[in-house]
Amino acid sequence: MNSKKSPVTLIGLGPMGQAMVRTLLGQGHPVTVWNRTPSRAEPLVVEGARLAASPTEAVASSDLVILSLTDYQAMYDILSTAESALAGRTIVNLSSDDPDVTREAAKWAAKHGATFIAGGVMTPAPTVGTEAAYVFYSGPKSAFDAHEPVLRHIGGPRFLGEDTGLAQLYYLAHLDVFLTTLASVVHATALVSAAGVDEAAFAPEAIRMVIETGQMLAAEAETGLELGRNLASGNHPGELATAVMMGATADHIVSAAKGSGVDLVLPEAVKSLYDRTVAAGHGKDSWTAMYEIIKKKAA
């Protein structure tokens, strides 16, 4: 181990936390770990990590403290016992929560003399530290710059700005796409399996559809930009597919789901978006016109 590398503390040793520890160890950083279930640290200690006896000891061991926890409440539960050691530390919380919760956490950290950076990890545990991994960050730019060489080992850092809530906002927006896509794959599989189709035979077809949809949207670099421009401008040209046409398909999916006896919540939610888009006068516009309905609802 190269002792000249800066020490890092990592609290939270689920699959993601363990992957981060191994990545940092592999880059020569001394890593102190702590976990509410100490046995999770045992393999990491064998590989070179040091297990702290308490959160206070863990925090005091490094200027940079990375958290990989279920949510921000877990941070409070753990670090409330280590408040005396927080002054002068930089806390990088890679846990998931609401953006406003993140902003409040930054205020809490500041009260104890710590600097707070929020992060959203956009990769599963097996690809931590690879070129496929990237992480959103937001918070004080000077603190991020100081620790960016270490954070880069986890995944490509994408700094969004000094509003601490931005990293969580971007993370959740991306997971909005991800979770809805996963749900649609499972729902589609349930739809055909109700008719006796083998799940193992169909699931790859559903996944292929996801891939083809992504390829369609990103066929050219300009495609994604054009979609974004249309959403920003409210221009929704419907030459290729209108909301009426897409809505009719959504209606057929609901009908098929009813006939198959599978859960209706997801397809009815999609149908509702198209119904309201058409009712608002966007029937001849593109499917992207549903943005006007969603945006209005959010406001």
C-alpha cells in the first residue's frame, strides 16, 4: 500500500460500499471502515482496510468521509454519535434521499464544522471504479476540487453546481427512467405469461425492446438534443407519431391487461397521460406533448 496516498473513511458496507472500499484500496489509499454490522468488514480487513471501533474513530481517521447508506436518516443515526469529530472533515454522502433532505443535511453538517458534498452513484456495485461508472456531485466547489482525485476512482465525477440538492435531483431523475423501465419489462412479461408464454423466452424480447428504444432515441447525437429543445420550447411536431395514435395503443394495452387479469396500475397511469394530453388539445402533436401535462401537474 502506498502510504503517501490520502486516507479515506468509508461508512456503510453494503455491496456498493464494499465495492468502493476495494476500489480505493486498489488505488493505494489507506481506508478506514465502519459498519453497523461489523462482520461485513471482515473480508475488507483481510484485503487491507482498517476497521474502526466506533463512528467517532472512523470519522477522526480521515479528512474525507464517504457515506454509502440506505438514506440520510441512517447518516444522522450514525454520525450523531460522532459529532465531536466532524469539524474540519468533508462528508461525501452517496446515499439516496430527497433533494430537500440533502440541503438540510448540508446545514446540519455546517453546524458541526463539516463540509458537505452530496453524490448520486450512477452505476451498480460490480462496475464501481470502471470506465462505465459515473457519479453526480453537488456542493462547495472548492471542497469538491480538493477531493476530486480520490472521488474519481469511484467513477467519472460530474459536478453539477453548489446547490447541494442538485446531485440528488439528477440521480432521482435518472432513476425515474430506470425504475419505470424495469417495471415495464416485468409488466410486459406478466402480460404475455398470462397467456401461457414462457417468461424465460419472452423476457429477452422485452429487454431487446428497451435497447432498441434507447437506440432509436440516440440514433444520432442530435436526436437527444432535439428532444430536449422540443421539450424546452413546447414544440411537439407529430409527423411520426401523434398523441392520439400512441394513446390508442395505450388503451389497447390496458384492455389486454384487463383481459389477462394482470395488474393495471402501470398501464392505466400511462393511458391517463395520453388521455389528458389529447384532452388538452395536443392530439395531433407528438407523444412528447405529454410533457406539458406532466410539467403543469408538477407545478
